[in-house]
Amino acid sequence: MSANLQLRVPNRIEELPGVSEAVEALGREEGWTQDVTYAIVLGLEEVATNVVRHGGGEPGSSEIEIEVTSSDDEVRIEVRDSGKAFDPFHEAPEPDLDAEVQDRQIGGLGVHFVKVLMDETSYSREGGRNHVSMVKRRS
Amino acid sequence: MNVQVDHHDKVLVARVEGRVDSSNSQDFERQLQGAIGEDVQAVVVDLGQLAYISSAGLRVVLLVAKTLGQRNVSISLCALSDPVQSVFEISGFNRIIQIYDTQADALAAAG
């Protein structure tokens, strides 16, 4: 058994809550646990937010393609966009998790969440498009 | 997302409800910063009704903690759900901001 959700949304932050709602609805149908749902919604928001903020181009000028495939043992998430080349897993700054409050910088935290919460992550540049792939195992 | 504010003497309790993500984190920052008056000695942020927070929301929590730290006002968090607690642990924020199980515990420590 597997279920598939495909979305194309303009590269605007305001579009992302709708993406989260659609993914949560898929999770309810597929019986994801609360932790799996949180990880997937968070991972997708962080990656898509990076695309909007760092992809270049005016908001609404291009589209982000999102595909979520849920099977019995894992959920696979693909995000594709035509923004400038950016590998979030190697180019985003590493957060300093040990810094005190006054010294702590916020950069890179979203990507750090994705790396920790997902079981597999990968990035490739294909035909002038970024392709981020994430896998979350369901148990 | 909504921020409800109660005052317990000089301790301000901000209850955050709903979801904080990249689409509303600026509004979250405005509501939270706007709620904290000059005469406050401690701030307790009750996250018991917070269903979801991403790095955009954590950024706001860090900014507010920095601002308060410069004013020598203490800040603590309480009543985090398990997934929200996980996000704070992964970020390392649980090591730089005090987190309590309940609002009563946080108030006792702040008072």
C-alpha cells in the first residue's frame, strides 16, 4: 500500500501553511504517528522556506514542486525548484549548539532539524533545478 | 497562533496557542515582544497549547531571550508537548533556556 501527494506551489512563504495542512491530512489517512507527522511537516517547511528565502527570484515568480509518498515502512519527500543552485546539507552554516544565549546564532537551525529528524537526506542539481530528497522511516 | 498574557505580580506569563512557522513568526515576535512591559522581572512562556514550532519560531524565542538577558530579566519555558520538547532539545535551546514541566513549577522558580 502506498499513497502519494503531489503539490505545486508558488515560491511564497504564505503558501507553506497550506502545504503543511495537506501533508497532515495525508498523515491522518495513512496513520502516521505524531512524531513522524511532526518530523515530515517540519522537514518540508524548513526545506521549502530555504527555497523561498535563498532561491533568488521574486516571491511568486517560480514554483516549488513537492511530492510525498507514504508506504508501510517509510515516507519519502521530494522537493524540486528552479532557483539558484543551493545544497542545504552542505552549504548552510552549522549551528553552534553549545553557545550561550547572548552568543547563539540562529543560522542553519532548520537544516540541522532536517538532518537530525530524517533518516536519509540527499541533494542533487538536475537540469538546472535543485532536488532535495528526504526519507523518514515510520518505526 | 495567538499569545495570551497574564500577570502574576512582576512575572509575566505568555501562553502561546496554535502553530508558529515561517509564515507567522514575525507576528509571533510582535505579539511576544509587545506583551513584555518595562516593569517585568521574569517571563514564563507557557507552550502547553503550542501544537507546532519550526526554526522560524525558535529564532523568535532566542531573540526574546537575548533581549531579556540584556535587561537582566529571566525567561523560562513550560508545559512543552513531547514533539515540541524534542525540537528544543535538538536545537540545544534546552541547555540555554530553563524548561519546566508545569507553569506552577516555572512560577515557583521565577517568583
